[in-house]
Amino acid sequence: MSLDNIAQLTIDDLLNKEFECQCGKLHSVSIGRVIIGENAVSKLPDVLKSFNYNRIFMVADNNTYRVAGKNVENILLSLDFALSSVIYQRGSVLVPDERAIGQFMLNYNRNTDVIVAVGLGVINDISKYMGFILGVPYIIIATAPSTDGYTSDCSAFIINNTKISIPSSPPKVIIGDIEILKNAPMEMILSGLGDMVGKYSPLRDSKIGYIVTDEYYCEVIRKIVETSVTKCVQGVQGLKAGMKKITLYFHIELL
């Protein structure tokens, strides 16, 4: 992998592969598949069958279950997959804490082949961490483009009232159904955009760290990240109508 061929790479070119880089290191991507498109959720059964996953443990909360989890449940039960689940019921925000971990384990079926998480940041963090601890792969069905953390190998938790990052396993498969993602609340869409735009700072920080303290730095990885951020920024114009609506909403709330 080098700066010369980055522009020609697609997501599929990077998945489940190792790369010898011009920086001298061996880079790898453990994610097996990324499926983004219309009606992408309907492809879940074929994905499960391709990996010989038959016993499913589904994770969702009351909001994501309504948005997509119920549909996922119906699809799996109609095709005779063995399904067990935990659906977090919260009156407010689901917190990734000791209570959430305990509730997961109380409902978990130890014969599970794969964890199927239906949700966004917190559901994703809980599932990837529990998959890591239990040695079970997991699949994430994204319900909002609210974060850049779907692919990361760490989870954010609040333990003993302190926010910490814990090593976790990246997903085996990421599924993004356009119909679900585009109808997410505008606050969540803007949150995901903010996560991406925020990468401009660490890109510069890493270069400064290399110059000042000789920290490891890879120009190829920098270019890949920068290209992704640029694509997001170029798509900002498409959010204008929705942003006007949310601005009006906040204006009304402040009156």
C-alpha cells in the first residue's frame, strides 16, 4: 500500500486483509464485510448463513428496537434462526455502565454463535466489548450515522462514575440501511459529521508528535483518513434543508 494507489481503493479492497505499507509496517483490517445500501437489513440472513451463524443473540434498546430491531427479529424468526435477546428498557438515555453489562449477562445465551447489535454508539460499545470478553463475533446494524466508532477496537464505558476506554473487538460485519440512516434525528446526523470533521485536529497532532518526539507516523494512513473526512465535508450541502429545520426547532425551544 502506498500513496500512489489510495485513490483507487474501495472499502472492499481493505476488508479482512493485511497490507505491507510504504511506512514499513504491516497494517490489517479484521472487519469482514460492510454493507451499505437500500434495504440492507434484508441481507442479514445471507450474511449469517455465509459465516454459518445460526444461534443469534440480539442487542437493542427500546428506541432502536422500534426503529429496526423488531424488523430484524421478525426476519430471523421467519427463517428459523435460534434467537435470544436483550432489549434495554430505559426512560431516558442508555448508559454503558455496570448495570448495562449485568443486564447483558443475565440475558445472554452461552450457546450463541454471533451477537447482532441493532443501534448506535452505546449499543455498539456494549456489544463489541461483550463480544471481546466472551470470544464471540458481533455484527452491528447501524440505526444512525451518529458516530465514527462503529469500526473502532475500543469501547467507551462509565465505570465507577468515571468514563474510560476499554479494548474491544471490531465488528465482523457492518450493515447500514440507507432508509433507516437517512431518517435518523438530525442531531445524530450532525453528531456523526462532527466526529469526522474533528479528525482534522488529530491528523495535525500526529504529525506534530512525529516532528517533536519522533512518534510513529504513517503518511498513507493519514491520507486515507483525510480522504474520508473530505468526502464527508463535501456532502455537507446535502444537509442544509435538515439543518434549517433543526435550527428552527431550537429557536422555538428558546422562545
